[in-house]
Amino acid sequence: MKNVYCSLFGHDYKVSKNVTYHVKEFKCKHCKSELTMDGNGKMIPLTPKFKEINSILSRVHNKRLKKSQQFFVANS
């Protein structure tokens, strides 16, 4: 029934996770299909490969944010 709704009215994607400032993961409110953004900014299906890539990218991004915040606090 949920797939019928999406096929008639289209998906209703909401951001489920912010990986970085530019990369996000999306999930349909009705059918629970998941998408992510590729390197060109296009929305593509969230496969296990892209889940792993996003996880690593998020970890690197958060480390850099933490490091830059410590730098600005130390120099203030």
C-alpha cells in the first residue's frame, strides 16, 4: 500500500542523516526507501557500499571539525 502511494504521488524524502555540509542521506516517509548524494550532487540509492563510504566520510568530517574548533579555542 505504501508503494502505491509513492507511485501515485511521488516519494516524500526527508533528511535522515547529515554526513557533511554537502552530503546527506534521505529516507522516504512512506515506503522507507533510502537515497544519498553522490560526488556530483545527484541523488542515488543508498547501497551498503555508499553507507560505508558515508560512515567514513562522516567520521573524517567530524574529526576535522573537532580539530578546527580546538584550534580556534586555543588561539582565542
